[in-house]
Amino acid sequence: MKRSSWISMTRPKREIRKEPGWRKLAIALALLPLILGAPGCQPESDPPRILIIGIDGASPEVAFPMMKAGRLPHLAEIAATGVHGPLRSVLPLYSPRIWNTIATGVKPNVHGIPAFVKPATGGGKALYLSSDRKVPALWNILSDRGRSVGVVNWWTTFPPEKIEGVMVSDHFFPEQIDMIKKTFAADRASEGALIHPQSWTPRAEEQLKNPASLTEFENFFDGAAELPRWVNRSLLSQQFVTDQEITQVALALDADHHLDVMMVFLPGIDRVSHWLWGNLEAEDLYPPTLQPSPEERAGGAEALRAYYAYTDALIGRLVAGYGPDDMVLVISDHGFEAGVSLMLLTGAHDSPSALDGVLFARGRGIPRGQAAGPVNVYEIAPSVLTFAGLPSALDMQAGPAKFLADLSRPDPVASYNAIAIERYAPSASGHEEEIIEHLRALGYLEEKEAPAQDQEQAPP
Ligand SMILES: [Zn+2]
């Protein structure tokens, strides 16, 4: 009974016969919530779909003012038809541990992905793999309950898991200069599966070989725009391309399979902020020996904002396939703050100052044009399950967010941990070295291994 939860949420059809006036009025009042589309009254046709877009490192300090200024029209549309606000994260702000928390609803020491890398057998460091995740993620739970799920580039999805749907693992997009081209020259066969089902791999590769222009934005890192002289333009230019590729693969996936649930992760804002955030900060924070010129500083700040606008345009492409009843959820895992790396003023996310990311959500039963209220990363997984008409679990860290208060909430289950997760063999994808190098170049690998314990944090 794959759709039983949806069917149980619909009301039996009523037959309206000729009734006295007062009864007509009573019936009309009884039907009013149905007419107004109140929660729990879904028509039996198509249950609403769910689109979750992760935008790594998007800061409320940039996103909300830009939205108010009209520069993020698609996020503004979600905010106008739904809720938006800060999304409180959990320290330390290492992206994989937070994105896995978002996907599982449990603390990092419970889900088992506390950091970027772990000690490798035989010395050195290795990336955490999906096989290190100790609890089911949203895609496992939803797929187990009969929903078709697409996952594109979410953190720690290699080796891919055999979900009901398609999983394009994060190792399919190596995010390094020339890496995509190298990949095509290499023999994939020895690298293990990067996508489940493997039969969808040629279709995904086709997207990378035939890039469409998804937005009106030119790749401004390739242009003549003034940027601080130390900025690695080719790396940021590649990031611009990678985010478009991820979006294009997600669009192809939805066109092919019209999935019940889609989870897409765009890393670009984080990567660009690590290079350009310093341009938003006060001038006296720059080391006196290395200051950008006023033109470089203005150009750097504008390029960072332009990257937010570009990401908004990609979001617009993804959202275009979804109706007003469908859930659209856009979230980030943390914000940004000033940080000095290699004697440069850059961007960092180390302290409680960078604790808040952003949240935008709309869909059937979600209030329109309201503040989301305080929402934290633990509430995302239970919220998605609630919107899907499924119970949350008592062993998750929190329940659904308050903005879903109008939706009916099935009694929570004790746990989803018994769900069996099947994965491809964790053979090397061939990209680990490049990904680790890339993380090192961004200053991620200085001392960012597993913390002994999860830290609880106070608001900044
Ligand atoms: Zn992040």
C-alpha cells in the first residue's frame, strides 16, 4: 500500500442532495475548509510533490537584504507565498555534518558523519562515505514508504544507495578545475557506481557534455570585472559551471521521472564566499600588508552578490516544474563571517556569528508571507516527513517546524532505523584525491576532523 498515507488523509466524497436552507448553509460551512484548501483535504489526484534545494553557506545577512532589494526574485516568490527566516545550525559548522543532520534529523554523533575526513586505513585521510552514515536519511525513509526520490549531489552520497528513484552521488561532480573533462577521458568502469541506477548514468553524463544556458547570467568570473588580485578566478569560474551542471542534471532527472521528492544540493555560494566574503567586511579587518583596492573590493562584493542572484536564477529553473501545492524548501547550513586565511581576509564559518543559515518554504498548508519563526536544522527532516503525510520518529532530535502547525501530524513512530539500506560497493570513485585537494585549497582541512563531541551553541 504505497500511497495509503495519502489516501487516509483525503475525505470521502460527499453527496449533496436537496436540503432545506439552513442545512445547505451548514453543509456549505462544513465544506468551507475543503474549498479553501485547508490541510488534510488533499484531492485524491496527485499528492503534492516535494523539492528541497540546499544552498551551502547562504547567509541571511546577504540573502534577506538582496531579496528585499528585488535581486532574488525566485526566493522572494517563495517567501511571499510561504515562510522565510533564519535556520539555526549546530556548531562546529562543517558542511557534511550539518547536511547529514538535515537529512537525518539526528545529531552528528548519532548519524556518524562528524566532519569532512577520517583517518584512512594505511595512513592519510579519506572522505567520509555514505556507508559511514549509521541511520537512514530522508531518501531512505521516503523511498521505503513508497515515494520516488531523486537525490542530486547531496553531501556524503557516495557510494550511491539503491533508493526507489535516482541518486546522483556527490562524487559525480568532482568540483575541480578541468575535473569533468578528465573524468570523461577516464574509464568510469573501474571507479564504481556514481549513480543509482547505473542505467541513468549516460543521461547524467549527457547533461555535462551538452551544457544548456539555464540562466541569463554570463560566467562573470571569466569576464573583466574587477576582483581582488588574489582571487582564483578559474576555480570560481568552474564553480559557476558546476552549479549549473548540478541543476541541469536535476532538471533532466525530473523530466525523466517526475519524482515525488527531489533533493538538490548547490555548493557554489559557500565556495565563492570563502574567496569573496572579506569584501563585505570593514576595511580595517584586512591585514595592513594586503588590502584590496577600492575597485577590487567593490568588484568582489558585487561578484559575491551576483553569485547569490545567479543561484536564485537556478532555483527558479528548478521550482518552475512545481505547482503551488507542492512543497518547495530552500535551506542553507550556516552563514558566513570574516576569517583570515593565508594572510588574506576571506570568509569563514567557524563561530556562532555564522550559525544561522536561511530557510524558505512554501506549499499546501504552509502560511503565506510569514516569518518562519525560529527553525533549527533538526526540524527539517521531521518537517519534510510531515509534509509528505508520514510520521516523524521519536528518536529524531526534534519534531516538525512550527510553520507546519496546520498540517495533520500522524503519530510518530519510535524509529526508522530498521530500514534496510542497500549500497553499491564502496570502491574508490577516483575522485577522492581531487576532492580532498579542493577542500584543502579552500582551507577546510586545517584541523577539521571529527570533534570529540557535538557542541551545543548559544545564539550569536
Ligand atoms: Zn556549508
